[in-house]
Amino acid sequence: MAQVPYLFADEPTGNLDEGNASKIMDLIDILHAETKNTIIMITHDRDIADRADKVYRLHGGLIKKL
């Protein structure tokens, strides 16, 4: 099976309680560590965003690196 170099995740923890959201993020971290894939994730949760290597913010139709 071919490896996919990117994982796109749109609000992967959006409807989860804090405990399950943390477990999902732990799994995403493990996946990243094992595959070195680029993960592009959309979230409104700043705690989730803080776990990322790079964070970009969409504001007023512009994308800005934080």
C-alpha cells in the first residue's frame, strides 16, 4: 500500500469531550512520529493548536503565521 504524505483533519476533536480529544491528539502525534507525514489540521481549539509545530490563523480573509 502506498504511503500518503499528508493527513488533512478538519476539526478532528470538535465534538469530543476533553479526555477523548486528548486521546485523539495523542494518536495523531504518534501517527506523525511514525510516518513523518505532514498533518494539516483545522481547529478552533487553541489548546489543540498549541500542540502544532506551525500555526496559521485565518482572519479577515487573510492567512497569517503565528
